[in-house]
Amino acid sequence: MLNWKALGVLLLGCSGLVVAGCKSAPDLTPTQALALVQAKYDQTAPVPTTILVNDEGMRAGITAKLWDRTKVYPNKLWADFKLTPDGKKAVVLPGGGDTIEWRPENLDDKDYTIVVMTVAANHLRAHDMGDLQDEMMSGADTTKAGKYTEGVNLTGVPQALQDIAHNPGNKLSTKKQADFSLTNGAWTLKSIE
């Protein structure tokens, strides 16, 4: 009889441990995950956008009065373009200065580009979070991962330069993966890859 009572107490205690150990993790929705990633971006320093300018972009920049041609070389291919006052408010050149040195190899060189960086610096934007998957991560019991799109933010950039940024060769978004873990009952962003 004593053994039955001891066994009953033991079973009752074990069932209590099982119930206590089965706490379910709060749900992490794609919207919540995206908010965690965007909060991380908003905490980091804003960045300028790097833009590749091709032949079409050079012509658009002239039309928009971002730069003016100041010199044509004897080969009729090369030219120098000086940033206008509006251009200086919109872009900086990676090497400094205010003169774009346009040096394509030949008349049919459609791949030639120069690099400019926007004066406007903005926080990156996270969007299009996919479905979240359970994941194994060292040091955490409950983890999830989700793929999303990281995009540049062209707020404050003149429309003509935004149009140039959409020309071929420019990469305005990248696929990324975010890893999340459950810490003290709340989901936290662990890493972005």
C-alpha cells in the first residue's frame, strides 16, 4: 500500500513537471520579424546609395542639370563633366572632386559606367519577409529564420537620379536571411546574413 502511495505521488509530481515543461513559445509572425529587422536598420547609421551611371544615365544627368560637359577629347569618346550646383547637392564622387572623367573604350562600349554616391543618406529598408522556419542555433533553444528583401531608400534623392539608379547594373535590393531566438519569453533578432 505504501508503495502505491509513493508511486502515485511520484506520478503526480512527474506529470506536473511535464505540464510545466510544455510551455509553448509565443508566435513570431512575418510582420513581427520584419519589424525587428527594420528596428535594427533604424538603429544603424544612415548610408548613401552607390549608383552606377551608364551612357544613358550620363545623358539623363545632363538633361537634369546634375553635370555639364566641360571638355571633349580628340578621340571624341572621352569627356569631362563638371558637377553643377544642383549636382553637388545630389551626388559626391568616390574619389572626391567635382569632375566626372568619362573614359569608355570605344563607341560601342555599352557596359562602361562611373560610380556616384548620393548626398542623401538613408536607413536601409526591409520588406517581403517570407515564411519563418524553425532553426537550430547554438546557445538558444527556440529559434527561427526567415528570408526577406533588403532595399536601399532613395528618399531625398532627386527624381532624375532615382531614375538613373533604376538603369541596368544597379543593385537596389538584396535577398537576406534573419535569424531570431526566443530570449526570456520575447523574440529577438540574432543575426542578419
